[in-house]
Amino acid sequence: MPLYNPFKVTDEKPPRSQALVFILIAAFLWSTSGLFIKLLPYHPLVIGSLRASVMLVALLIYRRGHKVTWNRANVVVGITMALTVIFFITANKLTTSANAIVLQYTAPIFTMMYSWIFFRLKARRRDVIAVVCTVIGMSLFFFDSLEPGNIIGNVLAILSGMCMAWQNIHFSNLEGSPYDGLIISQIFLVASGIPFLFLAPPALTVQSVAIIVYMGIFQQMISHIFFVVGMKSATPLDGALLTTLEPLLNPVWVFVVLGETPSLICLIGAAVVLVSISVWCIMNARIQTISEQNN
């Protein structure tokens, strides 16, 4: 099977197996966001705006000559993606990173709900089991980190998960260019932070600039390219479940940078999630292979 180049501008879809790998790479890059957001002593919307500015410039260079279509679908997904980022960054500032990331990853549940409500797609039993096991595993993983306080931050994290679920729905049913909504979302993010650049001007340092550039190019633009390309051949639930790799890796970065060791219950939760996703992927791959052979 030839390797699909995700950075080549084409309308062709990647093979499903490679598409799932692309989504995992995106989740891997996204997993560094919580740590770097904590390291930046800026207003949440300033962080979102600066990061989006870098991403927008890099994305326009990558997609030079591309004309954005400002139709209703693209504007809606652009706003939804912008809100996902705003809610998540703000939640990270108002509550713990563990709270923010685990509550954001209620996305698989909302993905199934949206699929049923708007598209009348009935969830398969193995999908429901995978989602339930994933939620249980993540609850164990962050059991000793979740706190009853910080209500506003927790609510914003759940809202971020609701918006993330809509992204999965949009990209798997997309007919036009996937970059239109992405570019529009960055424009909204840049604009949302402009007032706070004056109200709470950031003190730029070499470290903060390096973090912002990394987040804009690698943690956002490149990761979104992998995700957008991967979702061409994936289902909404594929995206929702595979991107749970992001919350699992967040504590790994904390351990590497700050030396914090995960507890035993966290390791058990991680194992539950990884096994659940692995079994789910294997089952789907087998069913798809059998279906292709029968046809």
C-alpha cells in the first residue's frame, strides 16, 4: 500500500488504516497544549489569539492561492472550532489541566448524540461499549485529580467537548475544502483576543515567543492538517475515540518536564482506555476487511 502524503494538496482520500494513524499523530501533538498553556502567564484569549496568528500565517503560506468560501457551513464550523479553543484555554486557567482535558473528552458521548439527533445514525453496540469503557478509563485516570470546585472552568471544559464533537461530525461529512472552516476559525480567534492585547498586554520573552511559535505551527497547524486529512476516511466516532490519546499523554509531558509520577489508579485508567480503543480499532478493521471481501 503506497504511503499517502498528508501535506500534498489533493482531493484524494487516504487509506483508512493510514487515516487513523494521521488522527493519532494529531492527538499526539495536541497533547502538549495543556502544559504550554500553563507555562504562559497570559490572559486565555491572548494565548488563543497569539497562537492563532502564527497558525493563520503558516496556514495561508501552506495553502497559498486558496480562496476561502464563506458559506453557512464553513462559518458555523469556524465559530465552533474557535469556541472549542476558547473554552479549553479558559478552562485550563480556571480549573486544573486534568479537569479541563477529561471533561473536554466527553466529546465521544456528544458525537453519538449529534449523530443520532441530526443524522439519525444509530450507534452500534461495539461503539457504545468503546465509549463507555473509554469514559470509565479516563475517569480512573484522573480520579485523584478531579475536584468538585472550579465550577465555571469545569462547565467551560464540557462546552469545549460539545464543540469538539461537532467538529468530528463536520469533517467526516465535509463536501468542500476542510481548510475553509479551519482558516475562518483562526480569524475568529485572532479577533477575539485583540481587545485583551490592550487590556492585558503580554510581556513577551524568548521562551514565551518560542512556545507560541511551536503551538501555532506544530501543536495547531500541522496537527490539524493530519486531523483534517485523516477525517476524510474516518467516521465521527473514529475521531472522537482516537483523539482520546491526547488526555492520556498530557500527564506524560508533565512527568517529563516537572517530574510528577502518575499514581497506580492513573496507570490502570490509561490501560483501560488504550485497550478499549485498540480492541475497537481491531474489530472495525476486521469487519471492514470481511465486508470488502464479500463485495
